[in-house]
Amino acid sequence: MTHEGRDLISVLESMDAASAAAFAGVLPPREADLLGVQTRRVGGGLAIMAHRIDVLMFNRVIGLGLETPASTEVIDELIAWYREAGTPRFFVQMAPGTQPSLLPEWLRSRGLFHYNNWVKLTRTTEDQPRIVTDLTVERIGAGRSHEFAAIVARGFGLPDATRPWISATVGRPAWRQYLALDDGVPVAGGALYVEGSAGWLGFAATDPAHRGRGAQSALLARRIADAKSLGVKRLVVETAEDKTDRRAPSFHNLRRLGFELAYVRPNYLWKADPVVA
């Protein structure tokens, strides 16, 4: 791996971890306790937990073994942390360059197994895409936070308990949220989180009844333009892996709008009920 490749991975993983930490931090302590939301810095990575919500995007370890080599002690510490909180499942997500090379073997020996892959994509904010759609895209404020949370929860199939958490991101520093509207009615949403010259794109969801109308393309184009105006040089986004037996429309949409595949990130899954891989 080249020095430039390692630097890019570091930027993209750091931005993923930063957005996850910021998301975990938007709730007041009492509401965070109700959902079991915590974060922990360990082994050079970030672990996020919402142990009362069995959703893997809210229970995962990012960047383990990148800044410093991982160890069996760190892995055991993480497993104990999630287990003792009562978390049903969590991911360890492995980026290219994770050290040491024995890490997958260590995970498997502790009952974690390769579950699936997510893909990381990136682009600069140059060469703004132009999208034609009959929908209107608007940046929203706190007054429409519940509509935004409802679209995201419905689009991802998330439990209703996540809606106040998603809603709490609206209006927070470094966050921007957008809705695609059909005659004023929200049909899709997406968010932008910015730290320095990097931006994270997430919460991209469309009401199932309104898919195929270019809502996400329009939302992406608006966020790319706004990110550039904020001084962002590089954007990062993650989506499901595109496979011959399981197409990932969001992957193809991102590629059409100039995002390049940076790398594939395997997810190793731990379950409270032991599983033999």
C-alpha cells in the first residue's frame, strides 16, 4: 500500500469515527441512557454502542488497528464492554491496512465471523453534478426535524425509538440536514457532517413509495455544493456492497455522481448467543 493510500484510509476512517462520535453526543444524558448510547476510544479506534437498539450501524467498532496495532487484550476489552451492557450484536469493521495481520484470526477465535462487507466511497467537491428532478431540495432547521427523522427511520426500517435521536442532530453545530420535497411533502432525506476540510454524508433515505424519482441524486448534488462552499475538499460515504445476486442501487447512484470506490470494509459480527462460523 502506498503512503498516499494509507493517508486516504486514515482520513476516511477518521471522518467515519468523527461522525459516529458526534451522533452519539447529540442526546442529553437522560435520553442517551434510555437508548444505552455510549462511545469508547480503544486501540486507536472508536466503539459506538446503543445497546437497547439492535441495529448494527449504531453498534460497531471503527478504525481498530489503524493508528496502533490491535491486541488480544483490546479485543477482549471490547467484547466485555458490549456484553456487560447487554448488547445483542456488534460489528468490528476492518479497513485495509489494519494491524496486525492476525486480527481476523483473533476475532474468529472469539466467536466473531465475517458477516458482510460495506464499501467506502469518496470524491472531491470539484466538478459539481447537475441533476434534473421535479422535486425540491431544501436545507431544514429544527422545525422540520421530526419529518427528517421519520423519513430516515422509515427508509432504513429503523425502530421508532431512533427517531428522537436522529431528530436531535438537526440544528447541531457541524451538521446539515436536507429534505427532498414533492409539493412541500417530504419524500427523502440526507445529512452532511463537516469537520475541517472533510465531510461525511449519511442518513440518505427515501420513502419507499417515492423511489426512482432522483431524490437521492438531487440531495447528493446539493450536499456536494454546500460542502464545497464550507471549504470541504473531500467527502466520504459508505453503502452496501454491490453483488451480482444482490444489487445495491445506492452504490450505482454514488458512482454516477462521481464517487470513487476507495475500498471494501469487511464486517466481523459478534452475537450475544454464540455462533459457530
